[in-house]
Amino acid sequence: MNSAERNISKEDLWKGILKMSEELGFADCGCAAVVPLDGSREAKRYLEAEESGHFGKMEYLKRNVDKRMDPALLLEGAKSVIVLLAPFSSGGCSLSSDGLKISEYALGQDYHIAIKERLYKIVAFIEEATGERKSCRVFTDSAPVLERAWAVRAGVGFIGKNNFLISPKAGIKNFIGVILTRSELPYTDKTVPNGCGQCSRCLAACSRKALYEPFKVNASKCLSYKTIEEPLEGADKGRTKDFSEKWIFGCDDCMNACPWNRFNKEGWKEFSSKKALLKGLTREKWEKMTEGDFKEMFTGSPLERAGLDKIRQNISR
């Protein structure tokens, strides 16, 4: 049974989605028609980064490129891409008494879990309203989907020179959630113009010059990659011991330099639930921590991705 048979127009269905997204705490919501991304500016940048070897050892970024370029391969009969922004701003990174810093997005629950729980509520609404079961899929940085490209097409923001999505309505500190659906919906008829202008604060803030040109980043040089994704056995242990940045998980420097931060919305509580705990973890406490302690404190947290040994290595640089 489709939406027409349920006597709900695509306009009314969309109004319901927008209402629900706001009630669930999303900062913005937009929609775009499913089309292949081949040839788009975002697709070209992605392929250029791959060809230049700028993905480091993140081999998963090199797989399923066909699906990244065409979401219809992820859901047969897909017609619409719904894009939602989940704010995570909490007033800055976690900073311990001895200056150890953890990226702001990692101060609470794993965002994959928190966002998907709310996306599935919207899916339940869509399927109930249309009578179509299993007609949607949800994603949030968990499948071969170019989320930022779809956010641009859905009219919720533009991609800044630091490669983050920037929303004039909700700033820069937002996760992106995506719902792929077979339902046809009203689509955004215009995109948000780039709002970076002559500003280059993000490039100046990148101490390792991973952000080497506007819109171009070499992930293998990025401190966030170094402290999270780079394999433990392959990390460059020869760095100077007086490494000044003190980021032990992630890096927010280029993001924090952006003037669009003034438009950030207050983040979901789930995303900062461990901030006080992390502020109290000094170098000594990290060194004495056992694997059991780490699991007890950080199961279901973004810090699991790096693991205790990797974080310790980052501290000892």
C-alpha cells in the first residue's frame, strides 16, 4: 500500500516528518530526490582525495564507491533522501587539569546509537502513514553514503573550506543523519550558497597542514586521524615528546576556528554525558586505568574506536 492509497499527500507526509524531527530535537531537516552523484562537485572531491592517497589507511573509504555515488543501490526503489542535523555542541572540548584534550563530539554516547534511535522513530511514522513496511533505511556515518553531499542537496547547509557541513541555521557542530525512503516527498528547490567568503581561519588553525588548501584535506596528516584511525602499530612514534597540541582523541582546531560556531545549537544531552568524567582523567589516571575500567566507563562511547592502548600512546607522544 502506498501513500496515495492511505490518502496522505506527500506534502502532508513531509509536514509530519518536519514536525516530528523538531520534536525529536533535530536542528534542521531537508529532503532531496535520489539521483546518482556522479559528476557532482562533492563526488569529484571524494574521488580526487582517493586518487591522491589522502585517505591514509582507512581502506573502508575506498570500498563501495558505486554505492556512495548512487544511494539507489542501498535501497531498491528509493526516491527520497531525508537529511537531519543532530547538534552536539557542549561549550568546548573536554580538557583535563594537565591539558589533555578530547574532541567535543566524543564526550558522551556513541552518536551512531543516539541518532539512529530517533531516526527509527521517524521511519516508524513514515511506514505507519504510508502503509509501506521496510520502505526505509537509516544511516549516520555508518554506510557508504556521502552525507555532506546529500545535506547540500537537501538545502540544509554548505560545505566549508574545512570540509565540514556548515548550516546557517545551526552552525557547524552537527552530526548528519540520513533516511533513505521509497516515499516521494517535496524536495528542496535551492541550495545554500557557500558562506566562507574570504575567511581562511580553518586553514591557519591546522597546525599539521592536513588542511592544505580550501576544501582539500590529507587525512594521513590530520591529527584526528593520527589519534583515532591510524593503526596502533603504524603510528609515528618518533614525534617530539613536547608535542604541544595535547589532543589525545580527535582534533577540533579547524572546526573551532570557524566563525559559524556562533550559530551552533545546544547539543543533545547524550553527546556530553561523560564530559565531567573525562575532565577529571589526568595523565596519571589514564596510565593506571585497566581494560576493565575502560570498558566500564566507555562502552557505548566514541572512545571505544581508538581503545585504551591507542589513547595511552597518544598521551605519551
